[in-house]
Amino acid sequence: MPNCFFLFSDLTLIMAGDNVDPSQFKGLSKHFNSQTIHGRANVTLATYAGIATIYILYKLRPKKKQ
């Protein structure tokens, strides 16, 4: 039975940012894009910040009086 490593050892992976010139982006797409590693990281950080903000606002809202 062949090992999966040997089956896929000759494949070449193309990752984000391999053939992209970052100077082609303008405006918000310069900071939030799916073509560069930094753009993907910024999207991830913005998502985490949004989730954390919603969580904090939910926890800090006034309690209902019974």
C-alpha cells in the first residue's frame, strides 16, 4: 500500500502572494485582500476583532430587572 506522501510529493503548491504585485491594490483592497499573506491576515484580525466586540457588548449590556 503506497504512502500518501509519495503520491503527492511531485505536486507544486501555489500559495497566496506568489505572483502578486502588492502595488496594484488601492484603497481598502490594499489592506484587505485574498491575494497576499498580509491581506489575509488583516481579514482574519478584523473578523476576530468583530467577534470580540460583539461578545464584549453582549456581556456589558444592562441586566434585566425582575
